[in-house]
Amino acid sequence: MLKKELRSSYGLLRKKISEETLSQSSLAIANALLQLPIWHHDYFHLFMPISAKREIDTSFVLTILQGKDKHVIVPKVEGNTLSHFLLTDATKFVESSWGVPEPLDGIALPPHRLDVVFVPLVAFDKFGNRVGYGKGFYDGFLKECRAEVIKIGLSFFESADPISDVAPHDIRLDYCVTPKKIYSFSKS
């Protein structure tokens, strides 16, 4: 399927998710993350959800990260790129024009310091290809990370049909976690 078709069909599926299902599925995804071999790492990049787009509630993941004393880094759109800030008790958030909670300011951290990145997505396929919103923020950001950074997609839905218009600049996931399954993709 084409990315455009997947954005449309999965966007409609998301709109149908009840608040209760959204919360329960988000919690199930967070709990499933505990099974991944990632917890020896220190620097975790976590996206803040766009509630209007019915994204996964990452507050459950945040609670786990804080409980494990991990360094949590959150993104902020600046121009056509993402900047990354260490989350502290003093971090204040403002909602961007796209409805994304973003840190007002803080301690900037370069992408090469990150160990694990939780990647937002609309859909993904069985090969670890993902469909985002089409702005390229995460592909650009992931190119700045070390090659061994662990990229984990979070999805309410299982894998889609293979994405037919994968571009050379698209970066594959290492894992994708849904409420029912953990997908692991080969790095080769």
C-alpha cells in the first residue's frame, strides 16, 4: 500500500478508538516494552502525543522510564528539524501549533547521545518500515543518531500490508510494540 493510503485508513481507525481503549492499549504497550532488551541503556527519547490525532498516551512509558531512573529526552520542532531536551522537574511544556506538547526550553542534548528512540507512527509493515505524517522530522532526526540507536515504534494496530513507496531516506524500525504483539525487525 502507498503511504498516503495508509495515513488515510489508519487515521480513520484511530478516530474510532474510545478513550477507554486508548488508555488500556497505551498501558498494554508500555507494559510490553518491559520485555525488550533495552533497559541497560541510559538515554531514552520519548515523543509527547498529539491527543487530537489519538496518538498513544506515552505517559505510561514515561512513568516506567522515571521509575528506572533513565534520562528522558523529549523533542521540540524548531524550523524544519527536531531539537532534543533533557526532561527535568523544571521542564515546562507548551502546545505547538500542531498540538504537540513541547518543552519550552531546557538542557539540549545531541542525537548521538541517545540509546533508544520511541518513534511515533501512523502505520508500519512487517519489514519495519513506518508511515508517519509525511513531514520527515523523524527520518531526519534518526539519521543524526548513532547507527546502533534502538528505534522502537509504538502502534495501536498490527502490521499493515507492505509499504510500496518506501524511499531510500526512510529509516526502518528495530521493533514495533502493539497492545498484543512485539515485532522484531532484523537490522540487516
